[in-house]
Amino acid sequence: MLAHVGLAIVNGLLIGLSRQLNGRLAMSVGPLGASLCNHLLGFGVLAVVVALAGGDTLAAATTAPVAAWLGGVFGALFVAANSLVLSRLGALRTVALVVSGQMLAGLVIDHLARGAALAPLQLAGLLTILAGVIVSRLPAPRPTSPSDGAPPLHRPAETSDRWRRFRPSGTRRSGR
């Protein structure tokens, strides 16, 4: 169980990183082009993995219900939508809103498909994430001036622009 939890956390980190990188690619080729590149590369990687693991698992896919194939369609739309949204909302807000949507989907699916009760704590968790998105939109407090006894805020020049190429388009760093 602990290994699965760790794998889920690593998966979440990789999803966050891949969304950021794909958002950067979308700045060059557009959201649909970035989604296409993402899926072509992903297809190549998965083709190699399936070939190495033994490709007999694909034969069983023909027995899946037609609706099960919509997962690929939704996945492609997810990547394209994230490529578009990330450049406008930034990584933190995009990830928080995507996680909120995933939590809501999980609650509804568990309720409808398994008859699970809608747990108040799960709803509270979802609302907490949404509240975090709202709080992240609030203006940052103004830094105190050096005359107030606080040290001045300083970013060394050699590190200040290191992540500039990953910053979503249309956003500016404060103080510039």
C-alpha cells in the first residue's frame, strides 16, 4: 500500500512537471500542436514498453466496451486544455483546479457507480483546494521597507532569470 501511495505522489509530481513543460511547448506550437507532440512522443514510449512487456495485452482491448475507449479522447482533450489554461493561469492555479475537478469526478463516480455516500470530509477537502485557489489570487502583501528594520528583499542576478523560460506567457515577476 505504501508503495502505491509513493507511486501516486511521484505520478502527481510528474503530471505537474509535464503540464508545465507542455505549456511551454504550447507557447511555441499552440495548445493543439503541443498536445499532438505530447501524444506522439507518449505513443512511441508506450509502444516500446508494451513491446518489451509482451504485446499480447492489446488483443484483450477489443473486448472492452465502446465507452471505455473514450478515456483516450478525454486524455487528449485534457492535455490540450491544460496547455491552453496553464499559460493563462500559471502552474499552481492550473494544478489546483485540475485536482479539484478530479476530486469532484472521483466523488461523483464513487457515489453513482459504487453507491458510496458523499463524505463531508471529502467535500471539505475539495472546498479547501478551491479556497486555496481563491487565496492564491489575492494580492501579495507589500514588503516592508529597509527603514522598518527588515532586511531588503534581494534575488541574486544569476538566479533571477533561471526559470524565466518556464514562466507562463503574459505573466510578470513582481518588481519588474
